[in-house]
Amino acid sequence: MNFEFYFLDLIQSIRTPFWDTIMPAVTKLGDAGIMWIVLTISLLLIPKKRRSGLIMAVALLADLIICNGILKNLFCRIRPFDVNTGIRLLIKAPGDYSFPSGHTAASFAAVSALYFAGERKLLKPALFFAVLIAFSRMYLYVHYPTDILGGILVGIFAGYIGLLIVDKCIAQIMNRRIQK
């Protein structure tokens, strides 16, 4: 775990007033997955993008269950600011456990859902924001690097689950229509 504090402290050494203002705003985009929920709703409202929106919705729901419902409570990892109490937090201290990063998991669930849905135009900007949100969590000293890695893996897995479930449901609906 020392390498994780080394990495977090290295990030702390590059802090500036400018980034101290930007990073809390960036992390806020990921609060409760709001940015990704808005994008999901937008896709659901566009008939040609509805499948992509469904994949994202299922992916975000799977992520919520896996990350916040199961893994955080299974690992019960305390946050870095609870160990290194000399850090001045720039945001309100999160009250839940650290592993995996929920912000990162939701971000990468959305990005991977877009990838699996074939949404190439939205993929690059979404990936940019996902990486920025993930980095902000370390910059703000609320997650360890392995929390971020865990969040990325959970998010990708959730995105794939979204694809599998939606495509299976669509196939079943199509089969029922053919049988009628």
C-alpha cells in the first residue's frame, strides 16, 4: 500500500490553485453518476439511439449493484484521507468505503456501454471525461490508485453485462414477433 500513497502524494505535489478549483467541479460530474444518467436519458429519447441508451441504463444499474451494493461492503476499505489525516480535502468527505471507486466504475460502465453499442462519435468525449473523473478522485485524495483500477474493471464488466442483457431481450422480443 506504500506505493499507493507514494503515487497519491506525487499527485499532491503537482496541485495548483487552478486545478484545486477544476478538480472538485470535475468530480461533481460523476456524483451519483449524474452526467451518465443525463446522457442515458438523452439517448433513450432518440429513437435511433434507444438501444445504446438501454445498454447504458442496464450497465449503470449493474454497476450500482456490483460496485456500491456488493463490492464496497465486501472490502470495507477505508479511504486514503482517513489514513493520511494531514491532507486538506477540497470536497466533502465521502461517507462510504473506498474500493472500488464508484465514480470511476459508473464512468467506465457508461464508456464501455457506448463502445459495445457502437457509439463511436460519443466514445472519445465520454472516455475523456471518464479518465478525468477517475483522476480527479485521486487528485482529491478520496481514492487509492487500485480503487480506480477496480472501478475501471467493474465498469467495463457492467458495460458488457448491459450489452448482453439488452441484446438478449431484443432477440427474445424479435423471436416472439416472428412466432406470431
